[in-house]
Amino acid sequence: MKGKWFSKLTAGLLVSSLLVAGCSNSEEGSTGEKGGPVELKVGTWAGATELKEFQEIVDQLNEETDEYNLTIQSIPADYYKKIQTMASAKQAPDLFWLSQEYIPMYAELGVISSLDEYVKDHKEVDMDDYFDGPLAIGQMNEKLYGLPWINQPIMLYYNKSLFEKEGVEVPQADWTWEDFSKAAKAITKDTDGDGKTDQYGTNIDGWPPISTWVWTYGGEIIDKDGNVKIDEPEAIEGIKKFDQLINKDKVAPDKTQSQNTGGPEMFKTGKIGMFFGGAGDDFEKQIGETFEVGMTEVPHATEQATFSWIADTVMSSNTKNKDVAAEALIDLTNAMHEWKILPPTKSDLENVADIRPEKEYALDVMKKASEYSRGYHNQSKQAEIDTAIWQYLYEPILLGDKSPEDAAKETAEALRKILGQ
């Protein structure tokens, strides 16, 4: 999963430099020899194995058309910083990947093009086939700025072998947070008698996001209309459960221990019983026969909800051959639905077992989660918002320094200041 906390300085620099880029004319997307295919660059953060797999997809598309020729521009490190620099220099790729938190900013600054006229009535685009959550992150001001190629809802992984050893019921799709808390406390213990806890029910160390609790209690951080809601009763109830698990139930290792070791590593080595991970995480392959892995939906309170990491393919507003670039974007994105899991479309979700056979056991719960999984409501200042949530709420509660009520109040004040409310 990509990191979620970004600095205000980075966000500010991005805005100032892209303001210029959005008004420039690019030399990208030029046609080669007369009558030849349109040359298009595709920006990606893929590296190593992932890049090889992506190259195979691109090669196949290039073989199937004489309309365009795609060339990959791999940027495996400092992706957004380099994309920003290229956009400012009028050298942005014709097509590129954006994760959800950046799409609103790029759209508002005019760096990426609306796709509506290109996808309307297109035979290879069925808008009704997309799940609502992933489709929504590319929509701004009633316009579509990207097509999603992945939908990574947070799921609850669990060590089935450990649960059976401890005589605790394994997590179920209908579990409430009270069920989760009860099981987590039963798993948490000192197994070697040295007076120190060395086996935990779960891990909370900056991940999963606070929305995991806020949304399931019927609350919002910022609603669809841009109103800050994190200090309202429903949101605070979710934050209280978050606080309870960490500071009262003590079912997760402290921040230092968790971040030094890493939550995924602690799960893989049997140190924690339950882990909140993306549906596409490869725990099954990494763990092998060490223990049996299970997966189910995230617990709920008043509502079933889960955060999803979503990424889109977008088109530079400066590409010279928009009709052809849009056609390539559609072809490329559709092809990626057969590569990455979970795909953001209902029909392609049926093929997950063919793409990743080890995930077949959890196909039903992943389908259910896809129906309601979502990203944040689009905000151009999402990077600053994430930073404020970490600074005023998440970390202080991790450290036991603030009450849920105080943290919610201070966070709301910071968010309203960021949004000019």
C-alpha cells in the first residue's frame, strides 16, 4: 500500500508549480512518420517485477493496434515529485497513474483532462459496471478525470491457526467491533511468562486509517459537500473505539515496537492475530504453510464500511492527440483490470481467482466489500488533511496523549482552517 501522510510543504510546492503547467502546451503525443501510430508516453511508479508485467501489457496493446504506440516512463522513486517537475517543464507523460489523493488537485489545476466526451457511448466503457467507490474518486464537479484500474478495499486478515490454538472463534463477516475487541483481548497475552506481552490481537500504528472506525459508526471526516464532520457525535464514537483498542484493551503493540518491526511482518511471524490489509496483499504466498490465513470483512458498528486504496489512469491536458490518447487510456485501463486485484469493475471481479488463485477462498467476502468500499470525498488539499489528522488525532491517541473528544475538536479546527471554513 502507498503511504498516506504527506507534508504541507510538498503539497504547496506541487500547487504552485502545477499552476503554470496547466496552462502550457505540450509537445508530447506526437505522430511519428506520416501515417504512423501516435507516440504516447505512459507514466508509472511500477518497478522491478511489476514493471516487467506492465511492459507485457503495453507490448500486447501495441501489437493489437496501428493507431498508437505506448512507451513506458518508469518512475519508481519520488514519483509525484518527478511528475510535478515534468508537468512544469511541459514534459508530462500523455497518460499516467494517479492515486486517489492527488486526482482532485491535478483536476482543479487543469493538469489532467476531462474524459467525459471520450467515454460517453464508448463500446469498451460500461460505466454501470464500475463499483461506486472507485469510480467516484475520478469524478470532480460532475466531470470524469480518470478511470480506475485498481480497488484495494481494506480487509481483515487473520491467523486461523492461532485462533484455533487459542480456542477463539475466527472472525466472521458479521462481526461488530465488540466481537473484534473480545477476540483481540483473548489473543493478546504473555506466552513465555516473562511478564511482557509478546502476542497481540491486532496492530494499529498509523494504519489502518481512522476512517476504519469513523465510517463504521456512521460518521464522516469531511462529507461530500466539503463540510468537516470529524467532531460530530458519530465520528467521535468511532474515535472512542479506536482509543479503546489501543489504550484500554491494549490489544496492539505500542507505536515504537510496531513501527520498528512492521505490522505486516508481525502478522507473518505469528505475533499478531488479526491484520488490516489490502485485498490484494500477498500474505497467502509469503506465509505459505507456516499457518493458515483467513480473510473477512472489516468489523462494523452501525454501518458496514471500509477504506479502499484506489488509483486511476489519467490523461495530460497537454497531450496533442487527445482522441487517440483517450482510446489508449481506455484500452490500457481495461487491460489492467485483468492484471491487478481487485479490479474496480463487477464483471472483472469474477476473474480474480484466475489472476490470483490463492485468493479464491476469499472471493465472496471481497465481492461484498467491493460493494461498499470507497475512498475519501474528493478534496484538492487531501495531503494537508492527512497530515492534520495524523498530527492532531492519530498520533496523539496512539501515544495516549489526548482524549477522543479533544483530539476530534482540535482536528476539526485544523481541517476547517485548511479548507477556509
